[in-house]
Amino acid sequence: MLKKVVFQSFVGICFGAFVSVMVYYGVYLIGGIESFDASLFIRNTTASICCGWFFSVGALIFALEHWSLAKRTVVHFLIITTLYFILAVGVGWISLSAVELAVGAVLFLVIYGLIWLGSYLYFSYQAKKLNDTLNM
């Protein structure tokens, strides 16, 4: 299990850093901004790395096969949502205004739901394919 946590940590940290750099590069290309505030870049990149880490490591909850899918989903959702909103408010991605919190929550729910549904459909398909192969 420790190997999985270390591997997932590495993947999440790298993915968070990659996303942050790509966002800043996109802003550079689209917005034509030629310089960045270094402290803002470091703060946002660190937050993105933290997001990548806890989303990646948090996914290990789904490896707990003795829990039902509903329990794993609820526990994962509560942990990830709590960590994300603490980080997002702390870094300034979302302010504490009611409107921004509501918009942030709706966007988070939609994205979480789409990723969960996509993962569920993918792994259901893989299981069906494997079972079909075994039944031949």
C-alpha cells in the first residue's frame, strides 16, 4: 500500500505542476501577458500541486473493495470537497462571497459528477470485457 501511496503522490504532484504551468502558458499565449508575478505563480502552482496530490492519493479510497461503491464515493467526495474548498478559499481561487461559493460548488459538483460517471462507465466496460473473455 505504501508503494501505491508514493506512486500516486508522485503522479498527482507532477500532474498538478503540469496543469499549473499549462494554465500559465495558456494565459501567456492567449492573453499576451509577457511577465508574471512570481509570488502569485508560486502560490498558485503550490496550490495546484497540492490539489493534484490529494486528488490522486484520495482516489486510493476506491481500492477499498470491502466498502460499497456508495460508501467509497461519499467518503471520497467529502474528503476531496473539504480539502479543495479549504485550499481554494485559502489561495484566493474562490472568495467567501455567497455567489462565488455557490458557483464554485456547482462547478465542482458538475466536474466531479462527470469524472465519476466517466470512470464508472469505463471500469464497468472493462469488467464486462474481462468477464466476456473469461466466459469464452
